[in-house]
Amino acid sequence: MKNGNRDKKGKVVVGRGSELSGKQQEFITRVAEEGLDNAAAISREMNYTSYYRDRRNVGTAFHTELMKLVDSEQKSIEAAKGMNLNKLITIRDLAISNGDMKVAMEAIKIMNSMQGHNAPKEVKQTKLDVTATIDLTAPANDEDGYIDIDAL
């Protein structure tokens, strides 16, 4: 693609890539309805063989529309997390006011886990016992500057 087809920000403004093709529009519509997780399956079903190439072609109308879907999905995920956290805070506060410390502690555990403030779930301890025998009756070999110790 020629650089004359792009504006100063790199967006395609003229020619191929400046507008969505029919297949691209159908793909974007289906992904908006069915979710980004299904994008690969949708592209296979539609026989949209250039999907992987098109999604990496920054500045095209297709790339711009696809990034809008990604941004909106990311915002909805963050909103859901925020709503869940607010509900957990309410549950914790109600449990504390009702004296139900078990429920309050469980809500606190879940909130900590959601925010990444949780301790490891499993701790493995390893114990290594080493037994050595040193033969002090054997003559020392000082030629090398160290004493050779043999394993049993």
C-alpha cells in the first residue's frame, strides 16, 4: 500500500483499506454479536481467509473497527469486575454488621484474590539430609591444596 493513501497518523484514507468490504462488515457485525472469543471460528465459517492478515494491518478501516470492539469488550470486563467488587464490599459490610464473621472473611478472601493480594495456596517444604563420613586416619594429600572426600 502506498504511503500517499494514509494521513499523518497512519490511517488509510483513500483506496484499498479505507472502507470495510462486505465480508469485513459482516465479520465485524457477527463478532460484535457473538464476542471476540469466537472471531477465529467466525472467520473459518465465513471462509474469511485474510482475517489474520487484515487484523494486523494497522490504520485500515477493518483494524479500526476491530480495535473498537476490543476496547468495548475490555471496558465491559473491567465494569463487571468493578461491579463484582462493589457487591463483595456490600456483602462484607452487611456480614460484619450482622456479626457473621465467616461470610465477611470469605468476602475479604475473594476481594483479595481479585486484586492479586493473596498468599500462595500451596507451600512445599523440602528437607535434605546429608550424611558424610570423613576418614581422619587416611594420610592427607596436600599436593592439590585440598582434602579429597569420598562419598559412601
